[in-house]
Amino acid sequence: MSNTPFTIDRRGAMGSALAAGIALTLPGCADAEAEAETEELASTTATYTRYSVFSPEGQAQLATYAEAITAMLALPATDPRNWYRQAMIHLIDCPHGNWWFFNWHRPFLGYFEQICREVTGDQTFALPYWDWTANPELPPEFYGPTTAPNALDPTSSLFYADSATFMSNMDAAVDAFWNALTPAQQAKMSQRHGAMSLAELKSSMQSAYAGGASARGADAQAGQLDKDALAAVDIKVINTGLSATLFNAPNPPPRVMKQTIFNSAITENHSDSGKFAVIEGQPHNNVHNSIGGLMGEFLSPIDPIFWLHHANVDRLWTVWTAEQNARGQSPFPSSDEGQAFDTEEYLFFVQPDGRPVADDISAGLYMTPAAFDYTYGGGTQIMAESEAMVSMQDNGYILETTVSSQALRPGAPATASVQPREEAMVAGEETAITPQDGVANVVFTPVDGARHRYRLYLTGEGETPDLSLDGADYVGTFAFFGDPHAIEPTPITISLANWIAANGDRLSGPLVLHFDAVPENVETMELAVTPGSLNSASLQFF
């Protein structure tokens, strides 16, 4: 697929754009040119290096970060660099479930990082990142503090204790923000969440603020991720996301598309939602919801762990970009859709001196880390998929299912059945493909009335599914970040990698998908909700 540059400088895919210290290997790669390109990436330098928070360098960065939080909390609410004002940007403007998800969050982190340098005076500062695959527990500094108050823990006394106190301190500043919106910003706000008004903005802020003991879920306050999130951050799931061979799907996509997509779906603007891809829908969303409290809401940047969580998400994007170059494939939007992607404008970011970002507002400027001159160092090595795996995607096969039980109710999974495809061959050979990886593509209408997670199980025909998270039938969990934007059909992609690794012998017979809705909080949420539905599903093996 050819790609052409537009008026925006993409700043090169093989130069300083891609960060040096990314731990990246290409096992089984026999292409000397690809290996040389990977070595070139690994030797590139940048001014700033983001380190794992568990490394000595990351610990030093963490100390500066805590100083920055304290300083930003102390700024008046009328200052756009105020800690809560930065979170407001996310609430009103963040994209989720679309192809701007990675790209928008990069400048959100980049300008925030610059503000941290300004308020601390440390011009060498870079954000540490939390590699939840290597270390699937919260860094200890973020919970159970031995000394209080703790700027890294939103349950501490440094943060507002409840939503009423929060809004009483923010009310006048929100009024001033709203009254100062430019015509261009007002036009963008008209696209957000159904043309958000000032009253709706304040209502959203109040409902999204969790303070005191409610600022985190119980597991997170013990430093733990729940089982859904632990499964979602597994290296096999990460590698499924990284093995995607296209930045975006064609618009409109064909009915059956063998190549997997790195980004969530194409939408008209970055406030819309479409199909959720693997990295966003599984590790990203499940970590947010597992930590809970503020992290489960669109004011999630108030919880200091947000910024380290998203630094790791951004790191995965840089790894994928490097892999695409090593494969000889484009890491950019396809030429047919590239201009629409590149020219989307981000109008709410703030410079280190508090002034609005007025020039670098186009999405195309942020396709590489070069815009903020940083790289990633240290951390756990991510094993990139081999060229053979990418080739298998082209020759993989898709099994369409027949939905047999459509209604989706908590504790009563919807089901779909599928027959094995005996004629699936690789390159015309007489041997069926032996799957090493795969994804389930599901379209479902969410349950209305309460927040739910959606768990997928896969069994043989006639088998009663084990609906535990420890059983062999469990495939993976999809969770919305925050509330679904609308109760309408939602396409998602869930990695099959762990299920295939444990159940390869079950692929020869008929299979049944079981798709279950599980309330986020069974103890407090009413189960008398409007049922959802399983609209369609397919299994894709490669």
C-alpha cells in the first residue's frame, strides 16, 4: 500500500523520529537490511530519555515528577497549567476508539512534560513509564505511602476530598475557561459529547471526580491489578497488537479483511468512537478500569499514575512504528485517508508558560517522537513478531460464526458457533495453517444501565463454558474506558494468542463463542438493566 506525504512533515520514519533505547528484537528475521535498520534505530539519540519507573534512572525522574505534581496542585485554578486544568483537557477533548487515540495522547504527554520542566526548573526531566507487562503491579510509591501527604497518591490530603469541594474550587475557573474559548475551540466543543454546554461540562466534571478513598479502587490501593487487566497486559496480547500490519483499515473496510490493524477505527473527528483495536481495547482500557476511581473516568489524568500508564502506551506505538519500518511496511495512514488524519486539529493543549499551543496543532506533526525530542530506554525487551508471522497474516484465514443466542445479559452469555475451515491453506499448499496467533472480531451492542466488562470464552461444541478467568476457556476481556459513548453496535478485537497457546488441539472441531457481560461492581450496581446483544463475530487465525 503506497503512502504519500502531505503538507505536514512526517519527519522521517528511520531518523531521529524513532527512539533509541527501545528494547526491540526481531527473532527469526533473516533480512540483513531489516536488521541493519533496526541497529540504526537503536543507535539514534535524543535529548530526553523516558526510563522505566522501576529503573534507577526512572526513580530519579519519579522524584522530579512528584515535585511537579505538588507545584501544579499549588497553581491557581485559573492557570491552565494547574493539575486539575490539565485533566480538563482530557475530559473535553480526548479521543478513544478511533485512529487518533495514540496520536492525540502523544502531544498531551509531550506538553505536560514540558510544563513539569518549567514548574520544577529541571530542564532534563522526562516522564518515566510504567511497563505493566514486565511489572504488573503499581509502583510502590503510588500507593500505601509511608509518609503523608503523597503527591503520587490521589487518595492523599493533597487532593480534593470530594466532588463538591472540587467543584467549589474549580467553578470560577471553568467559567473563565468557557468564556475565553475561541470560535475554533467553540466549533470543536460542538463536536464533543453531543455539543457540550457549560452546564454539561460542569456536570461531567462533578460526576467524574472521585476523591478521598474513592479516588482508587481497592485492588489498586493494594498495588494490584485485577485478573482481567493481568490477562490484558500479557506479552502474548501485546505481541498480537504489535503484529498488526496496517496503521488503519481502508474506509470503508472490506467485509473480510485478513490483515490486522494497529489503530482503532477511522472516524470523522476525534470525538467519535468506532472499532477498538487490541492495544487500546485490552491493555489500555483494562488497566484504567482495574485501577478504578479517577482512572476509570475521563478525569483520569488527576491520578498521577495516568501519565506513566500512557507513557507506556506511547512506547508501544514507537515499538510498532520501528517494527513496521523493519518489515518494509508503512507506519503511517494510507494515502487515501492520510490527509484527513494529518489535518485534524488539536486546539486545547497548553505550552509551558501557560499560553495555548497555537501553531503545532495538526495531528500529522505528532506521528513520531521527534516533535518532543525523546526516546525510551531501559525496561523489558519486547519480542517483535517475525517476518514469517507477518506473512502468515496475509495467508491466514477467517471463520465466520453463526450467532445462536443473541441476547446479552449478565451471567447469561450470548453464543455463536463456528465450524472448522478444512480448506484453509497456506499459499496453495496441501497443509492447513497451524495457527500461532489470532484475534476474535466481535460486534456487540452494550448492556444499558450500568458499566460492564465483556468477557469472551471459547469452547468445543456442546461443552459448558468455565466462566472463570483462570480456566482454559477464557479468551480475554474488553472494557470501555469510562461509559460507552452510546448504546449502539460496537466492533472490538480481542487477542486469541493465549487461548491458542493453551488450546491448539481444540481447533480441529466445531467451536462455540460465549460472550458474557459482567457488571463492574456487582455489589452496588443493579442487574435489572436493558440487555445488550451479540450482533456478529468471526475468528481470524494466522
